[in-house]
Amino acid sequence: MEQQDNTIGQGAESEHPMTSLLDADLGMSQISRGDILEGKITSITHSEILVDVGSKSEGVITGRELESLDNKAKSELQVGQDVLVYVVNPEDENGNMLLSLTRAQQERDWRDAEQLLESQEVFKGQVAGFNKGGLIVKLGRVRGFVPASQMSAQRRRRAEGETPDQKWGKMANEPIMVKVVEVDRARNRLIFSERAAAKETREAERERLLSELKEGDVAEGRVISLAPFGAFVDVGGADGLVHLSELTWKRIEHPNEILKVGQIVKVQVLSVDKDRKRIALSMKRLEDDPWSRILQQYKVGQLVEGTITKLTKFGAFARIKGNEEIEGLIHVSELSDSRIGHPKDAVQEGQTYTLRVVKIEPDKRRIGLSLKEVGSARYADSDLADAILPGEDSPGDE
């Protein structure tokens, strides 16, 4: 009886000769279709690639799988290289474990998409193409879709035309910031939203621009809105204000006289307020300043043609013919020799009159005009001199 107990004890402590094989089989049974494994390439031929994934035998990437790889991807594969593989079949009828490189990458991409859906982090991608309903954006090897309804307002404003190519073609290869809003592997469906990422995207772009832009920089932007006091221009992710006084050298009452929403314009940075996150822009600073030529073009006493643009209690503004950026003021006292109650008693908006220059102050950007001095006798000599053309004889010359 004592001998039997010793035999049992020895059997419990010793390892059964099949234990290692059973353990190996158990390890194999734990590898399932769809698993993503890390392995090392041990052999490459024209028909297959062998990968050591730590199982009892090497896994096989077949010739059919290799055909799906582009030449660049195949040329980069080397013996000894670590790779991720997807288990297509843990054991086929020949006892081989069938693996896939492309499906491993695709599986990882789907998992990344699911993680992005859960975390709601912004994904920075690139427009890879388009169809009639919107844009195609790739997440690795998985093709995602951005419906038109999920694009940013700025991008939708750019979608001009009837055909998909006219609407979306110009956006190909552009960077795009999106969030994942739907993942459905069974239907091979991955939906992105640019609108959902807009807030984070614009904030990040604004911070970048505020740190990079400096006074004097010239940029191209898109008009996104108009207000009585000026125009807001998107200069690459941040909005800047072009004040009404900085739009043009011409006198205008509202930005819509020269701009429309969606228009592309060039602007110069006047100032960047990082604390208040404001960017001041100018369009007219990129144009020639007409006031710099005033002293060369005009002199006191000169007659000019002017069109009345605005009437006020203190006088009338007139745009000078041939130099439409310049407006002069006809003070109410310079409208008529007789006393008048309002400028409308002497002139009308839209009418053109012969006027005389009576004051020039280029440093203050002011030019004074007069209607009542047009026929003044004290300017007779200068008017006569101006009327004589070069090469003509003076009156009385014989």
C-alpha cells in the first residue's frame, strides 16, 4: 500500500510526455480568425512569405495576397522585418496558418476609427476624392465619407457648380480636419464630419496664426461676412477684420459696394492682438495711395469736374473726375454767393459740376472745392493761362 502511494506521488510530480504537445495545441487553439499578431518575416519567395508568429509552425502569406500589394509595398518587405499580420485561417486543410498583411493594416485602421469615434478626437486627413454626395477621406486603407451636409460652412460656400467635379474637384488633395461620427464594419461604412471638428480646428488654426502672423504680412483670404463697419476675412483658419476705412481709398458707405461673400482678396496685416485674439487687416494699403499724387495733379485755383456723392448739413462731397478715389468737400459757404439753408438748395446727388480747388491738405487727406468761385474774376488770369494749349499763341500776339 505504501509502495502504491509512492507511485502516485511520482506520477503527480513528473511531466506526462504529451504535455508539451498539448500545451502547443492549446496555444494554437487560442489563435482565431481575425486576430492581429506581431511576427517576423523568415522567408520571401515570389509565391509566398513565411512569418514566425510564435506558433508551432510559421504562418503563410500567399501569392494571391502578394498580388494585392503594390510594387512599393512589396519592395519594402525584407527577411527579419517585424510585421503585423491578420489571421485569415488559423489552420487550413494543409495545416498552414494563412495570414494577410493588407487586412492587418485595414483591421488596425478600423480599430483606430472606432477609437476616434469613442474619443471624439480630431483626425487630420486629406481629401482623396469625391462623389456626387461629398468628399472621400482615407483613414489608412479604409475609405471614409464626408457628406456635403457634414462639411464646414466655409467649404460649402466654395462648392460652386452643378456637377460633382465642379463642386468638389478643386478640393482634391486638400488637408481636412474631421471627426468620426459613424463606424459600421459590416456595411464597410465610415462617416466623417468636418462640421463636428470645426470648433477645435478653427481654434487650433487661430492660435497658430496668432503666433505666426506679424504686422506687414500679406496674405490671401476669403470674405466670410460683411457688416456696416467692415468685412471679415478668413486668412487660413482665423478671421480678421478689414475696417470700412481700410477697404478702399474710395469713399463707400457699406462693404457690399465693392465686396461679396466668398470673394478671394489680398490683405495686409495691420496688427495682431494675441491677448484679445484679434487680427486687423487692410486691403487699401496694397493699393497706390492716390493722395501721394495730389500735389502733382492739382493746385489751388484749378478747375475740375466733380460728381456729388453725398449731401450733409455742412456741405457736399464730390468725387473728382479722372481720380475717382479722391473726394473733395464743398463747404456750404462755397456752394453759393447767396445764403442757403441746405446744400440741396444748390446741388443734387449724382450731378456733375465744374468746381474750383480752393484748398489742398494732403497730410490730412483733405481737398476743398468751391462752386461759387468757378466764375470768380480773381482767377481769370490763371483760367486763361490754363486754357492756352502748348504751341498756341497768346491773345494779342501777331
